Amino acid sequence: MNFNRLNTLEMETEDHYRKKANVYRTSPEYGKMISLYPILETTIKDCKGEHLVA
């Protein structure tokens, strides 16, 4: 673990966060959450392909 990085306010790269999001979306916990909250699944599908950040 890089402790020096923890003491700075630098953000990770966009690619880093995209990889994290992909891992999260393929996790069993995410699948369970989606199945428990159908409106969340609909909302996520509605936002698919949107460019939400600059």
C-alpha cells in the first residue's frame, strides 16, 4: 500500500474509477441489491449511456 498517496488530496485516474465501477457492477452484492430494489434497476437502465460527468 502506498501510504504517501493517502496523505495527499490527489484523485485517481478516470480509468482507475472505471475499473472499480466494473468490478462493483459484476459483484454478487450488486446483483443482490439490484434484485431487492427494482426501481433502482430501472433508474440505472434509464441512465445507461448518459454522460453524467465532465
